Amino acid sequence: MEHFPVIHTNFWDAIIAVPLVVIITQLIKVFLRVPRFLVPTIATILGLLFSIFIAHKYNFWGAVFMGFFYGNAAVGLYAGLKTAIIAYRNSKKE
């Protein structure tokens, strides 16, 4: 039986990687005007690139796993913040 890869991650990977992916994704949205349905794919690709080439460059499979985590966490962070801001604005109107 083959063992799962050991993934060494720390608090700083998530604190730096996820906001960085959100910021770069937003810059790409503004400057390149990509369609909305491609934004989660771009975030996932950025998360994979960050993880494979910077955060976990010596453990490929661990980097792939964490890259999907970074990209999807960035999408979730953006969606949660956007929903919270919209709800706050709508509560002020009433």
C-alpha cells in the first residue's frame, strides 16, 4: 500500500497565499477583462502556481494538493466577503 504524501504547511502559507491569490485574481479581472465564469479557474491556477513554485517546491503532490486548497480558499474568501458586504448594504437601506 502506498502512503499519502506528507504535506508540511504552516500558518503563514495560508495567510500569505490565499490573500495573494485573491489580489492577483482581482487585478487580472480588472486589467484583462476575463469572463466571470473563468475567475475560479484563474484562482485555482494561481494557487497551483504559487504552491508548486514557491510554497512547496520540493514536494510535487503536496504542492498540487495545497495549490487547489489555496485557489479554492481564495474563491471562497472572495464570495464570502462579497456576500457579507451586499447583506450589510441591504440592511442599511431598510
